[in-house]
Amino acid sequence: MTLDRFVRIKYRSDDEKIGELVRILGELGLDCARTIEEKVDLQFDALRNLRENLGNDELFIKLVVANAIVSYQLSAKGEQWWWEFSRYFSANPPGGSIAEAYSEFLPNSRTNRRIVAGKIRRLERLEPFLESLDVAALREYYFGGMERLRDDLAGTLNSKKSAKTIVFAVKMFGYAGRISFGEFVPYPMTIEIPDDVRINAYTKHFTNEPPVSFWARIAEETGIPPLHIDSILWPVLGGSDEVLRRLKDHCGKSNAVLRLASL
Ligand SMILES: Nc1nc2[nH]c(O)nc2c(=O)[nH]1
């Protein structure tokens, strides 16, 4: 247990910069987050590609959740990992156990090479939960409140509800649900930002407060849920030329997004 539950910690914060951050995010809004998710984020394209090739929405959505659960300590950029995942399972759709399929995939992966045994154990733990779900149950998680999926994943894996892989699995489930069910459902305000390396380093430009609580407050101030703030920031913070080109081509507010990234 940490002391900050009992003691109010005074964090360093650059209030002028935070004011500018809130102003730009307010200007961008949820519409811009959605545009970036669907037209700029290379991860969304990787999922669309896999869904087309599999032709099986239940398997597609389950694979996406499983992949997010092992998306940590990557050996390459996240975008490369999601494309490797998409290509591999397009060519090798699992006939049975997802954990067994990963025990073939991960040892030969170029972009996710660390802690392979631990990641497969996590998938073995996840498998009974995924097996218990059909498309109707997945649809209910999508339209009926993605917090329930967050809670059930955290319970299954004995993780904190705010753990990076748990909230990230909900983000990617939201992408997969949107692709499969053909409707946009905004992420709930109560699901935290995934605290990965990019978001962690960027947060330090504003404060030494932990990213999860900092971005929860910025979300309340701007009315943009934390997972959608993640969608605005994460692709552009990766700095790939392809992302910057897509941003200019598809987002009318690309200059504001770039200003945000350079704060
Ligand atoms: N915060 C985020 N972390 C990520 N890791 C990964 O592979 N993708 C993401 C992402 O979209 N956001």
C-alpha cells in the first residue's frame, strides 16, 4: 500500500502548459479523436486487415483482446507489433486454443520477443474467460458498457483495473467492436489512460504526477474520455512519417495536434 492514499502529495506542475493543453484538446474534441483512430492510427488498419482476412468476428475480437493483454515490453514500435499480429493470424488462423496459437507465434515474433513464457501463461489464464464468450456477449460488452469488460478482465487476470494492459485491451476491443459491429461507441470516462512509455514521457512535460490521475483530471476538464485522449496523442508521439502524412491528409486540425505533441 502506498502513502499517497493517506497523504496529499504536492506534485510539480507547469500550469501555463497545462492550460494550453486543455485549450487545444478542447478545440480538437471527440470528433478529432475519432478521425485519428479510424484514419491515422496504423493499429486500426491492422485490425481492419485481420477482420477482413479472418471472416469470423468472434475469433477476430477475441484475438484482439488476447493480443492487447501481451502488448508490453515490446521489441519494436507498437504499430509494427500490431501489423505483425495482423499478418500472422491472417495467414495462420487458430483452429482451437488461442494460448496454443501464441506459443507458436511469440517465440518467432520479431516485434514481441521478451518474457515470452510469462506472456503465454497470461494467455492461458485468459483463455477460459474468452472461451465463455460468444458474439452476443462481446456485443453486450461493446454496446452495454465497456467498464464491465475492464472489470472482468482485471478479475480474470488478478490485475488492477487501471493496469496498462487491462485498459489497453478495452481500447483495442473498442476498435475491434467498431469494426465488427459498424457503430461508434465512445469510451467511458471512467476507464483510465494506458500508462505506456510514450504517454509516461509526454506526461513529464507537464507534471511529475502519475499519468493515470493526471489524465483523468484533464479528461474531466475537456470532456474527452482518457482512452480517446490516448488516441489523439499516442500515434503522433510515435513520430512515424506515415502517421504524420495521414494526419495532414485526414485531419482538418492537424496543426493543433502537432502543437499539442510539441508542448
Ligand atoms: N497508450 C498506448 N499504448 C500502446 N501500446 C500499444 O502497442 N499501442 C498503444 C496505444 O494505442 N496507446
